[in-house]
Amino acid sequence: MKIWMEIVAVITVTLSLTSMSLAEEEYFFLNVPNKVIELPKSNWRKLDDPSGYAKNYEEKAKSASHHFNRVVTVFLTPMSINQRVGLKISEYEYLDFLVVHPGLVTAQTKIDKGKYWVLCRETFKQKKTVGIDISKYKPFLSDEEIKIVWSDYMEEIDETRKILNLEF
């Protein structure tokens, strides 16, 4: 009986270790204050981290409206006052648009998570953007321009907000 119990204990430990190693193979784990973020490796790619206070991930698949894949940075520090810029779209969410590549609009969605925050950068293929000149580099859009562009890309931004709030 004692030998049988030892065999069961070894099998239990082996199965536990195997399931842990399988989880590590399937997910990226990121420790943030009061939480562990688990990102499926099937959906996300780990990017280089040039600093010790932020972790970068790129979504593997891009939607038809994206020009480049969505990139998310998780900042391991609280969001500072100077990061709370752009259009405030909820109590903890900020949205900004800019033109980095002529003819394309880049959105930056920031969400304050308390002891850490996330930033998503995504560049969209051109839609109508009536009344907005996106033919040259523009590091800032006016609040009025942001509202116009946001109305064009609201569905895509809402999808990003959902991802940032559920997965991060």
C-alpha cells in the first residue's frame, strides 16, 4: 500500500509539472501588481524590451482595417499625469491619433490600470477621414480632428479597448 501511495504521489507531481510546462509553452506570463497577465502565444508575439519598466507584445493577426499589426506595451509603473493626454473617452481611458506614415492614421489607446498601464499603437488603412489632411506627418491632431477620425475608426478602437480591458 505504501509503494502504491508513493507511485500515485510521483504521478501527481509529474502531471502537475507537465501541465505547468505546457502552460508555459502556450502562454506569455507577465507579473504586474496584483495580477498575472496570461497572453496566448497563438495570438501574441513577444517583442524586444529596450527598458526594464515596460514589456512589448505584437498581435500576430491583423484585421482588414490594420496596416500593421497591433502593438501593446505594458508599463510596469503607474500612469503619470503627462501620459493622461488625448481625448478622455472614459474615467481611465485616453485616445490619441497622429499621422506617422502619410495616408495612414495611427491610434494610441491608453488605459490606466492603477499600478500599471497599457498603451496600444495601431495604424489603420485609410478610410474616408473627411476634412482631415493625412497626407503628411502630423504628431498631433486637434481635439476636433480626433473626434472626426475616431468616428471613422470607432469600431476598431472599441475592439482594442475590449482586448486591453480583458486580456491586460
